[in-house]
Amino acid sequence: MVVLNNTKTALVELVNVCKEYRVEGVVTMALKDVNFKVYEKDLVAIMGPSGSGKTTLLNMLGLLDRPTSGKIIFDSQDISKLSDKELANLRNTKLGFVFQTFNLINRLTVFENVELPLIPKGLSRNVRAKMVEEALIKVGGGTEWLKKRPNQLSGGQQQRVAIARAIVGRPAVILADEPTGNLDRMSAKIVITTLLELNKEGHTVIIVTHDPEVANCTQKIYVIRDGTIVGEYRPNPDESLIKKLS
Ligand SMILES: Nc1ncnc2c1ncn2[C@@H]1O[C@H](COP(=O)(O)OP(=O)(O)OP(=O)(O)O)[C@@H](O)[C@H]1O
Ligand SMILES: [Mg+2]
């Protein structure tokens, strides 16, 4: 007899995750018993007040840090069983990060910034060059940007370069922490449109945002407060940044 298993398996799952920070004897419980599942090709937003644990949660989902207690399952693997080196390797191959302040290196060219994640992969120079160009074109960037320094581009353009760097290694998941926080509305719209297109192409996209109009561009909104997920909402596309600026 064939038993069909219709249960979808999560790509990343947090099980009873707690995260505490200890600084000079002061303990902050940043995440309290969080259960969270992200599925392949999901497009989700995480919202919540400042200090509620959004970045900590994203760092857990992005395997940038280990929980104080609880479990993280990534691609069916319990990550507590992995060494730091194996974890770094998993991060480099499966995950791409985008930050509010772009985090580009101004003494490198745009090309060199986008190329960075490919360096440890042992690819030839030609293959790397092709992947960098493809990534930049995918985010709507011009190849004339390649020789420029990031600070010679606008904020919106820099964020697109940062997204190109995040996707150049073709990660399964893109994690973006306030990707539009430093941008004007029009640039924010372009950046969000880029993330939505990447999601349509099959990337799982997780966006932390303060902006309800950005959150309304996704498929599901989670709200976190004081380290606890307090709600799960269906976005309203009529109130989305894309709709408002169309
Ligand atoms: N490295 C750290 N060391 C000590 N405490 C930390 C550290 N990182 C975060 N915290 C604390 O943990 C809590 C959650 O912080 P987190 O950065 O996850 O919040 P956030 O929701 O991302 O806030 P914001 O919207 O301001 O970015 C806060 O009380 C913060 O002060
Ligand atoms: Mg934060």
C-alpha cells in the first residue's frame, strides 16, 4: 500500500526557540518560545515595534546565530548538530541577506561587492563575471554600474546592488531586514518589486519591515511583540506600496 504524505515540510522551522542576550550581567529575553515555519517559495513579512525581536528572529531564520534553547530545522536538518563551519557553509549556499543600511563596501567596485559571495566557491573568473552581470540585470541594475563605487549610486540603486549580492549565489531564501528603511517611496517600491519578482522566480523571501504598505505586498504578515509572535494576518493588497504608487 502506498501512503501519500500530503503534509508540506517547512524549509525553515523554529521549535520553541528562546534567545537571550547577556551583557555585563544584564539578561534580555529577545525571543520567548517562538514557533515559526517558513515554507518553500513563501513571501512573508515580519512586523513589530522597535526592540520586539524582529532582527533576532531573522538572525535565527538566517542561521546567523544559535538559539539559547529550542530547535532550528533547516531543510530537514537540525542545525544544532552542525559545526560552525558547516553552518557557515549552509548559510553561504542557501541564504542571502539584505540590510537596511545596504552594507556594501565602498572601497570595492559594484562588481567586486556583488562578486564577494562567489569567491569561496572556487568558480572561474569568467563564470563569476557572468553570474555577477546576471544578478545585477535581474535586480534592474545597469552594467554601467559595475565599475562604480557604491557611494556613487543613489540609495535605491545601492540597495539593488545589495540584493544582487544576496542572490548572486542563487540562494533558496532571501532575508531582508528593513530593506526599504533608508529609501524614499519610489526607491522602496522598486526594491520591493524586485523582491516580489525574485519570489515569483522561486526564492523564498522574508522581509522585516515597520511599513504596513511594504508588509501588504507580501502573502502573510506575522506580528511580534516582546519576543513573542502575537498574530498572523492576511495582507490587504489595496493598501500595499505597489498599489499606492501605481
Ligand atoms: N547583540 C545584542 N546584545 C544584547 N542585547 C541585544 C542584542 N541584540 C538585540 N538585543 C536586545 O534584544 C531585544 C530585541 O532586539 P532586536 O534587535 O531583535 O529588535 P528589533 O525588533 O529588530 O528592533 P528594531 O526595530 O529597533 O530594529 C532588544 O531589547 C535589544 O535591545
Ligand atoms: Mg531590527
